[in-house]
Amino acid sequence: MANLDFFAAEADQRALVTFLFSATNVRVFESYSEYGRELREFRSVDELADAFRLGTDERGNGTAVLLQLWSPSVMKDLVITRIALRPEYCAGHTFRYRIDGGALIQLYLGGVHERVITKSHFGHFSEVGARKWGLDDGVDWQELKTLSSKIQYHIRKRLAVAKVPGRPVLPKAFELVRSGYALKDAAQTPWEYRLE
């Protein structure tokens, strides 16, 4: 499984998503639809920002915005699955949707929670991992590796201005750290990362 955790505030997240739209062929979807609604696809940074408060992690858990990136050159089929819900647990709602596939790329955005910046996450299955779960059909694994490397390189080498152990820090997040904000996996984490 390819994983890259990083720290990003609103301007950093906007810069990353702008790169995804302008320099890759990924399509950006929410991981799960709202109850009783269709799954949303976002075609621009502005559409995404209209749906979510980019750069803000209201709960402080590093998963304020859960996105899935689908590339037609990696996976031929776009699969949207309807999920049945138990209305007694979901405010009367009976369904929602999710996007499915073994070669989807997860982009989970954290952000600012009080004076903490929570981590954001980029990741996806490896071919071996997808095969274990029976999710490897119709995937061009070499294309996924190439696409993933391109995005990770952009985060690590073009956007990042600093790092903490194993995690790049993007410019606006770095600026906030320099003014006293903490870098944490989640706001409740008792320890924080220190700039190298």
C-alpha cells in the first residue's frame, strides 16, 4: 500500500487539488454520499470548496474531507454502489452511495482545528493488497504506480517547504507552525511533530 501523510492548510489543499485537476487525469469524488443523496463528483477546486470547508478540521481527527480519486487510465470501470441503511440509525434515511474499486486513490484532508494542524493523507492499495481482497480486476497497476509517484513527488518536492519525520509540511501549514500551531495526527494526540 502506498501511503503519504502530510500537513496542509487551506491554501496548500487548494494548490494540491488544482494540480490534480490540471496535471493528472483523475476525477475527484466524495468517498460516501450524504444520506439519501447521489454521490458527488467535484470538477474544480471551487466546487470542492463549496461542498467542504477546505483547510478546516472541525472534529480534529484528520478526516475532515474524505475523497476518492479515480483515473480512467488506471481502472476502466467507474463503479458507484448503493448502500442500504437502517433508518432507525440514520435519521430515517434508507440509502447512500459510495465509489468502489481496488485502485482508487484516497485523499483525506485534515486541516486546522483550534491551534492544531491535523494530518492529511494520500494512499492506495498495492497490487498485492488488492489481490488479497479480490479487488484487482481491470486495473493497470503500472499506470497507478506512475500516477501515484507523480502526485507524491509533487507533494514532497514541489509543494513541501519543510518536513517532520516521515511527513512533508506544505507552505501555509509551515507558516502557521512558525506562528505557534502544533502538527499532530489528530488534535487529541498527546504528542506533536517537530520541524526538522
